[in-house]
Amino acid sequence: MKGWEQLVQTTASKVIGKKLVVCNRSVKWWDEQVKEAIRARRKAHVRYTSRTTSTGWEEYAIARKKVVDTVEKKKRIWKYVVNKTNEDFEGGMKQMWVGIKGILGKQAGEADTGI
């Protein structure tokens, strides 16, 4: 019976596939700029831990600050867009759809909305 369950599970995962859900990253402001800042921070941390020096720590601290600044900026912009849309619902509807179209276009490699 165990072998049968294993066979069904492996076949199903090959045919259907799996969906990876990562918590706290399914927000609209999380983009390539945030990912790149985090990659740079991780690389700086690895360099610092491999050779513990004061310059390594300074590089890591700068990279860490850049991540915090980038995330705060993206959150602030997103909050502004949402608030602006909610202020004037009728006029904001057009702005909202332009923004959504820009986000979808950005994902498809088209126009940038500045978010």
C-alpha cells in the first residue's frame, strides 16, 4: 500500500506540478528591484561571514540599509496609489485600471508604472 501511495504522489506531482507559496512576498510592490537588493545583501553577508573584517561589516550594513530603504519606498508608493484610488472612487477607477494595466504590462515586459 505504501508503494502505491508513493507512486500516485510522484505521478501526480509530475503531471500536475506543485505551486510554491512563499508567505509575505505576494504583495504588489515586491519587484525585481527589491529582489536584487536582497540578493546583494545576502552576498555581502556571505562575504562578511567568510572573512570577518570591518570593511566586510560595512559593506553588509550598507546593503542591509539599502534593502530597508527600498522596501520602505516601495511600500510608501504602493500605499499612496491605494489611498489615491480610494479618495476619489469615481475618478480613481480610471487611475486604478491604468495602474493595473501598467502592472500587468510590466509583468509581461511592457511599460513601467513607476511602482
